[in-house]
Amino acid sequence: MSLVTSYLFLGIAVLLGVTSNSFAKSAEGFTLLFPSIITAITIVLCMYALSLVMKNIPMGITYASFAGLTIIATVVVGIFKFNQIPNLYSIIGLALIIIGVLMVNLLGNN
């Protein structure tokens, strides 16, 4: 698997992670069947995609990138789907996460 393919699978893992987070909120504490099933399936698929990424990208880089990008994307989904608008301090923190992900990927992987 090439490095480009690994990053493609990282993107898929982020998409699946955001999907699982969104459906977990909709599952209302896993009391609703359909969102609970979607949450479980997407979490398993997400972990599988991450395991493929870790064949080429170091575990720490993979997980830092996955976590940061998933946080950012989940906040965006929260804004549009659940009308959860972050305050100024949250926006500053999210900007720092983006900077961290860029540093890890562009400068941290020798």
C-alpha cells in the first residue's frame, strides 16, 4: 500500500469516526436501535481503516492525525446538524489542533 493510499484510508477512517460520533449522539444513550447499530458498525469499520493506515504511517502520527481531524470534522457536523456553535476559546483551541495536525504530518515524520 502506498503512502497516498494510506492517507486515503486515514480520510475514510476520519469520515467513519465522524459518522459514528454523530450517530452516537442521535442514539440517545444507545436507546434507539437504528442509530446504535450504525454507531457500532462505523466504529468497527473505522478501526479497521486505521489498522490499514498503520501499515505505512507510524502509530503515533496516525492516531494524532485521526484524532485531530475527527475532532475538527465532528465540530463542523455539530454546527450544522445540531446547531452547536463553538465560542471564541473553542475556536482558538480548534485552530491549535489544526496547527498540531499539520506539524505532526509535515514536520514530525522524518
